[in-house]
Amino acid sequence: MNVAITNAHVHPVAGEPFDGTLVLTDGRIAALGADVAVPDGHEVIDAGGRWLLPGLVDAHVHLGVHEEGEGWAGNDTNESTNPVTAAARAIDAINPADRGFDDALSGGVTAVNVNPGSANPIGGLTVALKTFGRVVDEMVLRNPSGLKSALGENPKRFYGDQKKTPNTRLGTAMTIRGAFTEALNHRDASDPDRDLTHEALLRVLNREIPWRQHSHRADDIATAMRLADEFGYELVLDHGTESWKIADLVAARGIPVLYGPLIISRSKAEVRDRTPAAPGILTKAGVKVSIITDHPVVPIDYLVYQASLAMKEGLDHDAAIACVTINPAEVMGVADRIGSLEVGKDADVVLWSGDPLDTRNRALRVWVDGREVYTYDEDTRTRRWADRYARP
């Protein structure tokens, strides 16, 4: 259905906010502005002065691979049978019926990056996708969108408990370095057999996709930068808990940080210096920051609340909005389609009751590819989702 949303306070992210109209035609943003005419054949929705923004984006989740309330049956996060599983693909384990996808829509989140877990030094290929669809193939924005790796306590603890390599930080770095070296040897061989692990690693070394580095402590972040300097790949810091301590070094290399989750306890030594002030510190240093939930660690519908918390601790309002819209879209390599309201981009739009960074406000209506997929009725305080599996 084609829609014109009028009388809205539009926050396009790509430009200054304005009061006016946004036109959605054939799943794309067709026009926006203060004096835009409503085309023929479009349903008119009067926003009543409410806030209109692009769908929020969470660049680090485990939606669909770590299903809530399903126990072991719904947990496909880690292929923890080998320290190097670069060929494993998150897309092959995502269940769109995971209730977390509905939670995402109710929280205004229309796109995510789904990662494998962090038990392995090299965990597998990530995928960027929309949060509405029947099968994951219909939801994909970019596949693969990165290759997940982990430093620090997780792989050390998991394999150390089994008396296997790696059981130290130096063993984890050795494992990663060895895997890259083997991939380079495979590339340079005269007539190599197909090898899915090497092929996945070569996509990183050829800078086709980024290296998504799970790291918390500042020394682990330094190791991540050292490895990236050695092998020349594009580095993204996932979590980056102590990145604020070396913000100048991270900024000097142009490395983006996906910070979070924020609403957690100090559950392990690595996150004892987690702080909601970090996004503001990093942004002021010149680092491109995204805020993440690591769902289900923090429920994905709390993404915007984390941005509010960071704003409370010093992050500028517009920067906080960018941390959950255009910044993660750029890191995921899909900013040509989502992350801001611009003509030609996907019609992924959220109507809020007010400023989304005011925790009293909520997402009222959500469109993905121009289809309304979530509605909150303010009068009855009820929620309605579009049926992913429409029945006859």
C-alpha cells in the first residue's frame, strides 16, 4: 500500500528536522519535505505532530539463532566443536518465528546484524537483515556482512575448560593468526582444492567484508588492532567495553565501535569498566559509535533506552539518534538502503508518540518496505503485528 504521512515532525537523520510530509511509494521513500504534495492513490495518515524517524538499527544481535524461552532447542549461537568455524553462517540458523523479531518491531527496530556467538576465536559469518519476513532469505540486506571473531575470556574459558587450545589470550591470538596464514597459503597454492574456511577468511583479507572483533578489555582491543595491522583487513570492534580508555588510538585508525550492551550487571571481569558515558567519550574523540543490545543479553526493544541512557551521560541528542540509525547501517554496509530518511531508500519508517529518546514515548506504527507491520493503539493500549505467515 502506498502511503503519505502528513503533519509529522520528521527527523530524517540525513538532514535537519522539519514539520511536513513523507511519501512511501512501492516500498521506497518517494518524497519528503515541508511542502510535499500527496500523490494520487496514496492513503493519507495524519501524524498529528508526532515524530517520524527511520527504523532503528542494531548492529550486533543473536536474534533467531538464540531464541528466548526455547532452551537448548532454540540455541544455535555457537558451533563450539572447533576453535575455527569461519565457514559457519548465521543465516543458516535464523528462525524468523523467534518472538524477538516481534519485540524488535515494537521497539522501532527494523534492521539488525545477526552474529554467531563468541565461544570460538573465529565463529562464523554474520548477516544483515530486516526484522520482518516469512523466511530469512526474504529479509536479507547483506549476506555475509562480516566475519565474527572473539578475543578475551570467552574462547579462553570455553576451550581451556576442555584442556584444548586456546586456553590463554596468547593462544587465541595464535589461533587467529594461524588461520589467516593458512588461508593465505591456500590462496597462493598452484591448484588448491575448495576449502570453505579459507574462502571465508579470504573474503576478510580481500576486504570484501569486515572482521567483527568481539573484545572488551583495552589490551584485547590493542591485540585486535595489532592483528588488523598485520593482515590489513577492515576492523570493527564489537562491544569495545574499555575502548573509551584508548579512544584516541581507536579514532586515529578510523575503527568503528559497536558499544554495549549497556543495561547489564558487571557479570565478568572484562565488563567491570562498562559505562554509559563511553559512547559520548568515543564520539567526542571522533570514533563512529553504534549502540547495541547483544539481544537476548538485553532485549532488543530496549535499544532506544540504551541510547537515552548514553545521552543522559553526555552523548549529544542527534549523535544518540545516529548511534541507532545511520552509524550501524554504515558499519553493516547497507546505508544506501536504510538508516536515514532519503528519497530512494527503503520505506522502513517508524512513527513515535514523541521524541524516542524520551523513555515515556513509544513506537506507534512501523513500516518495513512500505508495509505496516506493527501498530500500537493508544486508546486501548494494545499491540498488533502483521502476520508473518498469513493464513487463507
